[in-house]
Amino acid sequence: MPDLRFRPEPAQHTEIPRPKRSEGQWGLGYTEPLNKNEQSKKDDDPLNVRNRILGIYSKRGFDSIDPADLRGRFRWMGLYTQRAPGFDGGKTAMLEEEELDDRFFMMRVRTDGQVLDADALRALGEVSTTYARNTADITDRNNIQYHWVAIESVPAIWERLEAVGLSTLEACGDGPRPFLGSPVAGIAKDEIIDGSPALAEIKRRALDNPAYSNLPRKFKTALTGHPSHDVAPEINDVSFVGTVHPEHGPGFDLWVGGGLSTNPMLAHQLGVWIPLDEVADAWEGVAGIFRDYGYRRLRSKARLKFLLADWGKEKFREVLENEYLHRTLVDNPSPAAPAVQGDHIGIHEQKDGRFYVGAAPVVGRVDGTTLAALGDLVERYDATGVRLTAYQKLVVIGVAADDTEAFADDLEKIGLTARPSGWRRATMACTGIEFCKLAIVDTKERARNLVTELEKRFPDLDTTISINVNGCPNACARTQVADIGLKGQLVLDDEGNQVEGFQVHLGGALGMTPALGRKLRAHKVTSAGLDDYVTRVVEAYLADRAHGESFAAWVAR
Ligand code: SF4
């Protein structure tokens, strides 16, 4: 039986009809597993796999791993098998996922918006160089992602990470995925409210807690008190966004049900005001609704957005207030769209007179050597540390006013830059075929080459055009919310051969003008032809735009 200690009392104020066909909603009494994922979670709390990794698998090796753990519960420890080399994108569709399994793992380390000091950066670097063949990617969910990790190395990696306050716990799987926090929380001059204590409290309550270790599917959280909405709140399952109530002062609005992938939906804004010390309660309420009423029959419908689509935000709020919070939320208009984009690249003054420096790797790709060198720089300049951003970038906090230019120069020497081109600044790429078993096309290397080429072709572009490169429809690098969103798939070349390519979405955005990009069926491009395709689109925009018109506005005309 699933752990039902946390089921709500029967609804007292809200009529929720029991559907004739079970969608696996625990709160309506449908507790029998309806697919193999649900069965696996019922058979054993996925959090228990940690002890088996430590006690058995890391000692006896890869072949000792129970397949149900390998392809299921390992994810709760931030571990996925990576893609075995030698399978092209065409094979992805023809083979079962397990047939693509390598004997090495991808490992995600969650940072949850926390500041990484010099020791933490050096530990992250050392793990990479010692155990992960010097791989390390900054993901768009505040993670460091390693590859080539052997099961035998996992206990030593965990020990090294835990010594600096980091973990891989629930970095994947059907639970509270890594939290996105504002990179400038507590330091930005224009901050509405510092949400760090609330995020820390959510983390304390959410992780390693069986109440939230068996959710219907992944559950993504974002929290920011910065007016730029710098954590992609529109596309998280639950987001807290800084706002001001005319009487009560700063607090947070609650946004729910955002998500991309194959049925993209921007979050519903509830239009409420939640004080800092009640944010964690609201998080538990939303997570509880998802756990109890989320659909568990089909994996493809098991995200919170599908429940929101059926319930609507009024009913969602009613259930949240009546069954979970047992109080009424305060009404307050949702915050206006931000006036500035929130990637925090460049040099900016903090409210304490020191400076933060936002820097860009190319599409999030760094390595262990770079992370360790960054740790040394942080120490040498007596900076506070580093936070990761929701855009595969990083922000160094607490640089002295007189040191900013020298610090930026030293960042350049280790392959990071606080003065990136617009292309480097606004391009992201998911993991892709290099390591991801679901990928159809290469992404990281393709995007890197695209950035290099566009820097040559448009060196002085006076605006920023975002490009998100994805290896399959899952949209981990947010296909639908970029100016130019690319979804990996096989396409036909001029000779009629199936080759790697992309379906194009145009005109999506987060932040200032949030919108889902338009999928243009006729706009399919081969990977080889991508540079020229983007060039044609950009040239058409530059030739046709009105004064000050953004790319997204031009597409929407
Ligand atoms: Fe893998 Fe697809 Fe996600 Fe890219 S979008 S990381 S290819 S699942």
C-alpha cells in the first residue's frame, strides 16, 4: 500500500466528484497502482534505495543492481544511466530506453539557490575531475550535472558533497525536484523581498520526507523576490513570486501548474498575498494536492498542469484553502510583468555596496577544472560565493567595488565571461544525444557551434534573441519559451535522407512578455542547415522590425 498517512480528511467544503474511470487519484480513494512506475513506488519507498547503493551496489558493482532500482528508484538519488555510445538518433525511437543504458551514470547535484562558497566550488570541481572525467554542466534548474559516474564512486562522491552542504537527493524522480531560487536573493538593490528563508524552510520540510517522495511525477518549484522574475516562474509546477500588498507589505503571489514538454502551459497566477513565514505551508498544500489529486494512470498526464486544466484556478484555490491550509488566502493582484530580463549577466552593484558579477559559460558547459579555478578566484578576491541561474549561467556575489574589472578579466582566463555576446548570453541547450537516452539529436556541441557562427555573422546585434536547443520533445531546455525554440527530431534532407534536425518554434518568451512560441510546421531544419536558417530568420526580422520592436513582438504581428 502507498503511505496514506498524509491523505487529507474527506473534503468538507469542496465537491469533487469521483470519476467513473480511475485516474489513480489517492484523494478519491483510487490507491491501486495503474502502471509499473506506480507499482514500483508502492513496492518500496524510493528513498530506501540510498541504503542499497551504499551497502550493496557500490560494493558489488553495476551487475548487482536490481533493475527496478536501476531504472526507477536510482532517480531519487539524482542518478540516471547515461546513453551508451554508438546509438544514433534513429535508434532512440526503435529501442527500449533500457537498451540504450550505459554502465555509467549521469548524476545531478542540487544547489536550490544556495550560495556556493570557495570550498563548495572546489569540492564540485574535485568530484568532477576525480570521478566524472572532468564533466560538469550547469543546468537550467540550478544543478551541476556530471557524467561518467561509476556506481563504485557514489559513496565517496556523496561524502565529499555532503561535507560542503550539497546533495543529489531527489534531484530526479517523482518528487520535489531541485528548487530554483533567485541568484540575487538578499543582495539586489531592487529586490522586493528576500525569499531565501522560505526556500530553506521548503527544503527542510520537503526533502527526505516520505510525505513527498511518491508524487505522481516530477514537481518543480521556483521562488523569487526579485522584480525580474528571474526563476522562470511561468513554467514551474509551483512558484512564489515577490509582490507588495498595499497594507501588509512585501510577500509572494502563488503561481501553479506551469510546465512545457508536449502539452505546454504557462502557470496560473492565483492573485494572492502570502507572507514569508507562510510560504512553506502553501508549498506543502500545493504538493499535497498534487500528491492526493494528481493523475497517476498515464505518465503523460501526471503533471500538475493537467489537474489545473480540469479544475481551473478557482477550484484549485478553494481546495488548497479548505483542505490543506484551513485558512483563506489574502487577495492581491498578481505582480506586473517585469520591466527587465533577469539573467543578471554583467557587473551590478549590491545593496551593501559590493558587486555581483553575472557570467556566461557557453550553453552551461563548464568542467571540474573550471569550477575549482572559480573557487580559487572567489577566495582570492574574498567574494562571498556563486549562485547558479535558471539560464545555465552563474552569478558571483560579493566582489569588492575596486575589484570588479580585474575579477571580470580573471573570469575570462578560465573560460567564463561577464561580457558575453548576445548570442552566448541567450542560448541554452539541453544534454542531448551525447548522454541522454531520450535524445534524437546532438544539442550542446551544435549550439556551441551555432553561437560561434552567429557571433561572426551578427557581431553587433543591438538586441538579444534567445535560442533554446532541445534534443527531443521533452523540452528540458524550454523549447516553447525562446525567441527561436528548437525541438530535436529526424527530418529529411534535400536528398530525402532522414537526418538530425529540428522543428522550429518562434516567438516564445519568459519574463517581460511571457508567451508560448508558435510551432511553424513548415519550419523544419536539418542540423547542418541550422546556421543558415537562423541567419535568414534574423535578417528578416532586422529588415522588417519597427523601431524598438522585439523579436517576439515581430513574430506575433
Ligand atoms: Fe534529453 Fe530530450 Fe531532455 Fe534534451 S529535451 S535532455 S534530449 S529528455
